[in-house]
Amino acid sequence: MRTEAFNPKFHQLTPQGKLNFIGAVNRYFNIINENVASETADIYIRDYNERIFPIISPGKAIDEYDEIYIDELLSILKKQHNYNEVTIESRYRHLLTDPCDAYYKDTSLSKTRGNPFWGAGYKLGENTSPDGIESVLLRIPKSLDLSLELKAAKMLLDPTTDDGAKIGLAIMLCCGVRNNEAAGFNFGDFSEILDHPGHYLLRLTRTSKRDSNERKAGGKTRNAPRRLPLIRRFSDFIIARKEYLLSKIQFPFTDKKGVVFTSIDDLPIACRDTDYTVPCNASDLTSAGRAFLRDDLKMREQTVCGLSYIIKNPEYEVTDKDPTTYLLRRNFATHLYTLGFPTEWSRYYMGHRIEDDDLKRSDFNDEGFLYQMSKLLERHPLNEIEYSPERITVSASDFNHQYVLIENSELNDPMSVSIHCRECSASILIAESIHPLPKEIDITRYLLQRERPRRKNIFD
């Protein structure tokens, strides 16, 4: 039994009667009391009473906490007490994270979708020190593999979805924007490139405020405002989404707050569930993204924790604090590289500072320039509409042998070949190419089905 108690001057409920972090800590310690040595419990309680509770806002409900907010509190602790990073990570992170994690796991208390702290307290193992960081990195994907990306696209690019947060995740997957940027788009920001029909842009001029559905001009840095050429599959999705909403809403109409919407261009692209006039915010996409990677894509907890580890390590120059939805952003950035984007083009697209003295951000205002970016994006693998395995039908003939040429898209791509014959027997002989392979392969040129049809039967 613990010998000390939490100071009663720290209220356990918000003024609205909701459980706050202090109340969650009390509940958590009542549950684990028997499994914690009294000396250890006393140390924890003193840390809460003297260091943690004084910086806690009693008016913030526990179900509003996420890992981003915990990071902010840890930064305050570090600054106030001049702690080093080791002390913060080894002593205080779990004191802030564990009560939140226990709350979200208790379904009788938490009504939110998923657990935003899933993976936050996961231990990678002994090799997590800076000296052992390489062994950690080997276990963490830098982006989605193609099968996971196709699966994600199929789940997210549904224009009739009632889950508005999935629209925000689709924007992140297909445009590589940050979560607060994905929450800032209206349909009016979507437009066709002048003089280039069929090529579309999203204009990024605003982002969501933290923990709010309100939007503000600009973004995380002064490099945030930009115009983003879109991959064809995503622009088709936006067009289909607009058509779906126009079938559901009669304009003009007035929302519950008395705001009049005169056209669909006034509506947010990523909305709050089915309330089409209320935009998602960054926290909505943080929670939805974590749940999506965990429940839908079945990513392991170790992976998400590893992403958090990399993001918090300044050596890797990663500034986005979201350990789940960041993977979607990183995935798109990987595509820009494989699609042949010059470095400065990629920096502009991702909202980073352009470092080339001969190129200015204003140069990207030229739509001819943006059209060249759009042409490169035509090679994005999500533009492939059909994902079913290749089927080759060979007609009967007088020949004893049939020859079929099969080309793979990448080096060492796995292939599966099966034969189905009616009233006959057959055998298969596979001969690999004897041509020497080049040092570098353009993996994108094989995706251009419309420009270069795949050859199936070589003696037609």
C-alpha cells in the first residue's frame, strides 16, 4: 500500500464534469497499486504532485490528449527543470503516457475511435541508444510497400465514404502534405491547370489551428503555401467526391450556426464525419491515421514506435511530430524521388525551404512549370487502375510450341506462372533474359500502360 497520496488541491474533473489527466492518473494508480512497490509509488506520486500536475490544465479532458500534446508537456518539464533528454525519456514519458493509454484501453470510459497512444510506450529493446540506432532503423519501413499502398488507396479513395477523416488521410497519401495542411483544403482550392485539360492542382493557402476546427492563413513555416499538381487517380477521386456531395446537398443552404454556403467550393474537402461543413483538424487526422495503420493496414506496434523514435531524433532532420500519418507523407516523398523530381522540385512540393540560389518559390507560380511536374506524376503507381494479375490467353494453333514474353517492373520482382489446359497436357519451360542488367533501372516506365502497351504473345 502506498504511503503518500496525490495532493487534493489538483482537481480530477474539468469544470464540465469530465475526467481530466489528474483524474486519469488517480484511476490508473488505483488499478496498478498492488503491482508497484510502495517506495516506487511514492517516487511517482512526488513527481506528479511537484512537477507534472502543476503544469497540467485541469480544464482539458483526458480524451483530448494525444502524443503531440504529451510532447509539448515534456518540453515544458525539460525547460523548467533543466532536464536532459535521457531523464525525460526514461523517467517522465511513461508517467504521462501510461495513464492515458490505460484510459483509452478501458472501453467503459473511452468512447473515442482507437487509441492514439498505441505504440507510444512500446519498448524497442536494448539497442535503442544513439550508438545502436542503426539496428532500430533496420526494422522500420521508410515508406509503404506497393501492396500496402494499393490496399490503403482502395480503402481511402472512396468518394461516398461517411468518414470524413479518411478523406484527409487520402489527401496525405496522394499529396504528401502534413496533417494540419490536409485539414485546410476547401473544394474551391481544386482547379484545372490552364491550357492543360485533365491536369489538376490543389492550392494550399491555409491550415487548421491546433486542437481546433478553425483554419488560419499559412502553415507550419513560411514555405507552406504552394500549389500541388495531383496524380490522376486522386484528381478523379476529388471530382467523384464533388459529384457525390452535389447529389446530397442543395445549394445554397444554411448550417446550424447560420452560415450560408453558396456552392460546394465553400465546403472543406476533409470534413468531420458526415457534417460536410465542419473541417477536420490535425488531431482528428492523427487519431484516424493511427487507427488506420493499426486496424486496417495491420502495421505492428513496433513499427509505429520506431517511427516515433526516428522522428524525435534530430540527426535525421525530421520535424513532423506525427508518428503515424507521417508515414503517408514520407511515402509520397519517396515517390517524388523515384519519379525523377529534381531535389528543389521535391522541396517545394513537400513545403521545405528551397536551397538553390538560382530557383525561387515564385518560379513555381508558372503553370507551365507545374504542368511539367504533373507530367512526371503521371507515372505514379496509383494511376494504374487495374491491379488484378496479368492473364494471358493463347489461342489453339498447329504449332507444338507457344512463346510468351513476360516483363517484370523491377529487378527481382517475384512472378507466379500457372497453366490451365482443357483436354490436353502441357509443360512450361522458363528462359530468363541473358542481357546484362543496367546499373540503374527506370522503374516507372513500365507503369505507362497507356503509352506503351504490354506485349503478350510474341508471334502474333
